[in-house]
Amino acid sequence: MEGAEDFCSHNENGSSSDGLPPNPLSASYRQCLNNDRVMVPCKKSLIRHHSLQMVTRVSDVSVKPACVVEDESEFLPILRSGAWTDIGIRTSMEDVYVCVDNFMQDYGLKTYTDGLSAFYGVFDGHGGKHAADFACYHLPKFIVEDEDFPSDIERVVASAFVQTDTAFAEACSLNAALASGTTALAALVIGRLLVVANAGDCRAVLCRRGKALEMSRDHKPVCIKERKRIEASGGYVNDGYLNGQLNVARALGDWHMEGMKSTDGGPLSAEPELMTARLTEEDEFLIIGCDGIWDVFMSQNAVDFARRRLQEHNDPVMCSKDLVDEALKRKSGDNLVAVVVCFQQQPPPNLVAPRSRVQRSFSAEGLRELQSFLDSLEN
């Protein structure tokens, strides 16, 4: 990894001195590197690659929980996370990630002191880096500053996506140079609850005892559900592209693109889809990656690969680097970012295939036929 940065210098409310949303190009983005250009921990663990430089009513936001698993165990995950990026074959790096293992504490939520809380995000920018930078900075703040967080977590997270999109539209109206867009995937862990919100084609995959469970759905314009929504909103799909321009059906930003978004909505949606799961002892780790990872990895293939690496070194940072390096070997043609979140202190265990309960034996007739066959070979 060539470097990292941390959004550490800002006002308490996250806004600039003139009351406007922070400009991603401001001096508040300072480096957090040692002399060997190795990533070192920062106060808020808000990290990105060093080269990164629609008004919708909340009541309309679609919150669709799925994959809910209940159990009565007292299991609590032990969170260990790591991330890695690479510019790949692109000329610029537009992907951003966030790893916050102590979300409540790091964001100063004093009213919530009990239990586990964490925030992880991947933002895949297009048409520039500014939307990804903006979402990386603002989305977690909109979540934690909502008075209903964490009691109404699904509504809060969905609302935060829309708020971030609206705030970026306001920033773009003040500075046309910020025009760009980004997909966004956020994963929150609150106690044993895992909540994943996705708008775009980043993907989160949970490893449950070696099995890949997809915690998000890729929002491509060619998907039947997305195509119907796009056409109902006045858009169209041409050769797999939304309005012939974007290969994603949901994203933040892109307010500068004709016919994509307006104050009344539009075919490009910033509303996320949510999936939730109750973590159990069988849940080993979570992989979050941009589409550059999933272009060359199937979900189960990525889980198998990461699981073997974690069994070797049990290091989520090294594991995320392994995923990025392998994606490069497989000729991924995009920027690359991978986040690995481990839920256990120990590496994933070896899985022993259960013995079959069916006992097989030769019948007397079968033995006679076999003996007859062997006798015929001697003759």
C-alpha cells in the first residue's frame, strides 16, 4: 500500500468555518504515515489511499432487512479489521475506505457507552474522487448524529445515505469542480447485530463456517428489479448502462449528469438496500470490496481464498492485501480496495467433513461376482 490519510482536523460539527460542508480538497486532510510510508493507526481510524485526492423524503427510503438469524447465545464478536488498496491499471485512484473499530467512542457519542460498535465503509468513486471523499467523511457523521441512533438503526442508516447525497448536491452547487459520483457500502456492527447498507456495486460477503453469505446485492442497470425502477423513474437502460452513461443503478452524487437526478427523484437512486444478520459463533469474518475485487472473485471463491490466508497468518490487514494482490494477478482492470473484518480472536478452524452415516458393504452375491471376475483375469 503506497500510503494512507486520515480526516482528523475538523470542527466539532464537521462543518467548515463558514457553515458549508467541508471541501474534500481542504487542508484538513493530513497524512498519517511513518517514514517508511507504512500505514499507522490514527485517532479516528478514518483511512483512505494517499492518492485520493436527489432530495428524497425519509419516509420514502426503502429499508428492506433480510438474512436475519436469531439465536439465544451470549456470543459477542471480537473485532479486528484491516484494509488495503491499489490503483491498479487506472491512472488515478478514486476508491476510499473507512475502518472504525470503536464507532461510538471515536465519534464522541457519550450517551451510548455499553456494548460493541463499529463502522466500515467502501466508496468507489467515478468521474472524479470528490464524491467518494465527501461520502467517506459525512456518511458516518450523519449516522452517529441522528437522535434515533442506534435504537432505530436501519432507518437511521438509510436516511444517512440520502442526507449525504443531498449535502453533496449542495456542495456541488457552490463548487462545480466537485462534480462526480460514488457507490457506497457501509457495514455497522452494534453488539451482535450486523447491518449492511449498499447503493451500487460494492459487495459485502460474510463467512459463516466457511460458507459465503452475500450481505448485499450488486445494483446493476441490467438487473430486472433495477431496470423496472429505472424505467418507472423516466430513465432507460442502453447496452447495460443507465441512460447510456453509468454501469451502476444506484450511487451518491452525479448531480451534474443530465437526466440522472432531480429534487423530485430520478433513475439514479441514492437509497440503499439493507440486510441484517445476528452474528453467531460460526461467523468468522466479513469481506467488503469494490467491484474491482468482485470482477475477478466469486463470493465463495473470495471467502475460500481469505480463509486460507487467515489460517496462515490470522492478520486481517495482510489478508486484505492478499485479496488485492490476487485480484491484480487475475488482471482486474479497476481500482482495488478490500476490507476484512474478523469476528474471532483465533484463525478460522479447519473444517472436518462429517463421516457418512451410510455404511456400505458387499453382499454375498456381490462378493461371488467379484471373485468370479478376479478368477477370469487369472485365466
